[in-house]
Amino acid sequence: MSSHTIQELVAMEPILGASRDELERLQLERLRSTLRHAYANNANYRQKFDAAGVHPDDLRALADLARFPFTTKEDLREAYPLGFLGTQERVARIHASSGTTGKPTVVGYTRNDLTTWG
């Protein structure tokens, strides 16, 4: 394993040198993008957001995330098998639980997910 100085690491990954404000702006931007994608591409998420009285554009600060519904294991089971996938056409691999305590839970991964984790 190679050893790098902090300066070298920041040069390779500039986000490592970002201020807290810069990190929070990036988090907010990416969360907005994720919420918009889920709302636009998945009826289950859209229904959950609507039932909670929130829209992706309501995320104006990181604290606003608390107003959005979480996806639970029960949600995944109720929408079995692929009801919570917003990118079904891009799924490269599917992992599922055994379902020993009920319906299996299914999670899909894109090629980009697999590359990132590789």
C-alpha cells in the first residue's frame, strides 16, 4: 500500500480539502438530485413523498431532510420484487435476502455502483 501526504491526497481528491460549508453544499446538491430522481422515476417514492406532504424542491437545507420519509424494509417487502427500483433498465446486479422472515428484500445495483465498490 502506498503512503501519500495530506497534500497529495487533497490534490488527487480535492473534496478532502473542502470546508464544512463546501461539503454541506455538495451534500445538499446531491441529495436534491437523488430526491428528484426518486420522485420522477418511481411511483412508490412519489406516493410516499406526496403522503408526507413533501416534494424534492422542499429540500432547501440539510435539516429539511428530516421531513422526508425513510424507506423501510417493510416498504421493500410490500413493493416486492422491484417496486422501489428507479433505474430498472440500468440494473446490472440484484441482491436479495433469503426471505426467511417474510418476503425477500431486493436491492438493485448499476454498473457504476459495482465499479465504485470494486
